[in-house]
Amino acid sequence: MLKELYIENLAVIARATIPFDGQLNVFTGETGAGKSILIHGINAVLGQRVTRDLVRTGCERAVITALFTDLSAETRKVLDGLGIPYEEDGITLTREILADGGSVARINQRTATVSALRELGNTLIAIHGQHDNQILLEPERHLHILDAFGDDNSRLRDYQQSFRELQSLARRLGTLKKTEQNQEQRLLYLRTLIRDVGALELAPQEDEELEAEYQVLLHGKQIAECMQNALALLNEPDAAIEQLQTAEEQLQDGAALYPSLTALAERMTAVRIESEDIVSELSDLLNGLDLDGARFAQVNARREAIAVLKRRYQCDADELLQKYEDAVRELQGYTSAAEEVRALTEQKTALLQVVTEKAKALSNHRAALAKQFVQRVGQELAFLDMPQVQLAVQFTPGKLTMHGMETAEFLISANAGEPPKPIAKIASGGELSRMMLALKAVVGDRDQIPTMIFDEIDTGVSGRAAQKIGIKLRQIGSRRQVLCVTHLSQIAVMAQHHLLIEKRTIQNRTETSVTVLDFAGRIREIARIMGGENPSRLMLETAEAELRSAMQNPLTE
């Protein structure tokens, strides 16, 4: 439970040490005195979001420290998980809010993360503010409230585990189907490539050879004419070779007389021999030159066929041949995803049936739970002076989700004989407050959080209804610690521990103080709540009588 709260430089609170009782504690004070600041302070040590606006003007930081004792097993489990040592009698949570916007969190004086503070805080205190009433107006939250009422959530956990498996399987199946679709496209590409290239029976470097032959065939007549002219100049009478042979003979004759000509004569002999070889090879080439038009058409057609595939697959002929070989190997090693898709589809169908059956079992459980829930809440509403209000739970079947196969909405009938309608269309602010308290009383029994805080649970109520709320809060306080911010005397008199929040001006600065009231102080404060400032003697006597009555007989009318 929350044993003590220390606050320093938080908004208008300069410094305050606030002790708490283990049962019902109430905060009272004038509107604007700073009651909400205490809730902000508690929220801060619970790891909730804070802003630098909370730091007292002119100060560097605000400090809030909370001492908790009688730690629950859940709290100790979280501490062990965080690796934080603790004493058996309690722990301290500290939050420093810096004026520059930063903050520092500590658990037992050890620096900690805000998320660790929040995780631990969730096991220590549950705060129920005015905004919680909006939960009743949001049907999407009602199923969670109903599930929280159940003692055993094993069905829900089991269903959710199976549903997650179904989701995972569905995602895997979706990925595989995309893979299968991509594979089909890839297979089409591979088979088309193999068909196109394989039909050509392409040889390495064939395109280069074809291009060379094409050029010869294209310019064959011109080439033949050049070769014939060259042969004529070399080999006809009085042509080059004959002239070379005459020059050779002259040099040989001269060399016999003049040895210096021997080398030149030999070179001339080599030139004549080389020229004769050229004539011979040139003649062979000319005789082998194919000027057949049919061959030209054949070469041109194959050249164009190869060019089409080169453009289609954006590569040269050698790369085209490599693509063909790679495609053959890939196709040979191909493993289809279709079989795995079929297997997973069968698994999904089977698992969907399992999940559906679990969802139906969960729905049946919730239907039975709803009857108990309606009965318990009805009892609480009757106690809270709303006996005519009847609660109903309306289930609407839907698709499978993480939360089951239905949604739930709380309906109420405000008067006998009237059909139940959505809460938002019927309930007033005061009725919402009492209905929320009834729900907290019913659902709160199921959790192990040792401290509950109600921030102005009395909104919109007065008189007898307020008295019933006070009694109910004290009943809850007999089982766990309760802190309550209230404006009503009917609730204040029920507390075992009464704290007065006052705002005053000291040296031209506003300060808020928190005072634990003794019996006489409680009489004065309750009288003030009843009749305003400067209460009459009669009002003081009435306040005392109400306070004594509550102390003597607190849990009944």
C-alpha cells in the first residue's frame, strides 16, 4: 500500500509529507486548492507522462517520492525481474521533473527507466478518474471489462494463442502464394528463354562468324573484282611477277661480278617467291568465293534471328548462350512452392476450425459470465440507490479477432418495463459515476492491486446516492487501500483518514498545504463542505453527528 508521499516544488506545493492509512483516505478542500496536483504527483511516480509545467515557478526541479509497504507477490515478481533489491517492509519510487523538460526516475534510490517505473506502478496503484466514466460510453471497451470480471481467463488466453498461430500461418501462406506467383512468372521466363535459344542451337561466337560471312556475301562482287585485278597485275605477261623475276636474274648476274649485290639478289628472290605465294593464295580465295544468293539469304536470316533474341534478352550472343545454360540448370533444380502452399492451406483450414471451436467455447463462457456479471453489478447498483436500473450485456457476432468472435455492449434500462438501451443514450453524469463505481467494485475484487484511487467519483451525485457511494468506498477500503478526492460530506465522513488541502498566500506566493485532520478538524471541514465557510453551530453539530454515525455504523445505511 501507499504509506507516505513526499512532494517538493510541485506546482503550488512547496513541500509536503503526506501519510496515508491502509483503508479509506479522502482529500477535501476548496475548488482549485490543488487536489488534482496530488493525483499528478502520484501519476508521476507511477511512470506516467509529466511536463515541466508541473515544476514550481522559479525552481530547478520538482521531486516526488512515494513509500510503499506490504508489497504484493506481483510487485516482488516485477522487482525481481528488474533486478532491484528491496527490503521486506517496502520500496520507494522517486520521480524528479526538471524545469528544462527532462525527468529522472529512481527505485530504491537506484536510477531506473520510466518504463520500469510504469511496470512497477501498475502492480501498486490503480487510478480511476473522471475520464474512466467514458469507458462506459465506449462499447469497444465493454468486452474487456467483462473478461476482467472472470476468475479464470485461461479460455481467452488459450484462444488468443491459437488465434496468433492462425495469424502467423495466414501470413506465411500469403507470402508463399506471392512466392508461387513469382515462381510462375519466373518459370514462364525460363521456359520461353530455353525454347527461343534452344531452337537456334547457337554455337559459341557464331554471331561474329555470321557477321563476317554476311559482309563477304554482301560485298562479294566487289571483293572478286579486286582480287581479279590484283591477280592480273601480278601474274599476267609483263606483270609484276615477271618483272620481279627479270630483276632477280639481273641482280644474280651482277652479284657474280660484284659480290655486294648478293644480299640484294637473295632478297629479290624472296620477294618473287612471296609474290608467287600471294598469287597462289589469292587464286584459291577467288576460286573459293561463294557468290550464291541462296547462301546470302540463309546467313542473313540466321543473323536476324540471333539479333532478335539479343534485343529481347538485352545481351550479346555469348551471354545469350550463357543465359540458356543457366536457365536449363535452374529449371532442373526448380522446387515448386505449390506443394507447400497446399500443405499450409490444409493446416490453415484445420487450425481455423480449431480456433472457431475455441471462439464458440469462449462465447459460451462469456454468456454464462455475463449472467453473473449482470447480477453482481445489479446488486451494487441497488446498493448505490439505483435499484430500478437494470444492466444487460448484448453480444454481436462478428468475424474472428484477437478478442473472440463477438463484440459486447452494456445496455441499461433506467425504468421498469423499458427495453435496455445503450448507456450513452440514457445515463446522466451522476449515474455514470455510480455505474463505474459498481463496475470497479465488482471487477476490482478480481485483481491484486493493493491501492485504488478515485478522483472525484462523486461527480453529478448528491444526497442519498452520495451516502451510498461513501459506504461502498469504505467497504472497498476494508479490503484494500482507497484514496478518494471528493467534494461531498457524505463520502468524507466515511473515511478513516481525512486530508485537507488548502491554498494560501505566503509572502506574495501561492502555496498549497496538506494537513491530516484530527476529529475536531474533520468536524469543521465536513461542516464547511455542508454549509460553506464559517459554518453555524448547528452545522457543526450536524457534521459531528454525521461523523460519529459513520464511525459507529459505517457499512450499512
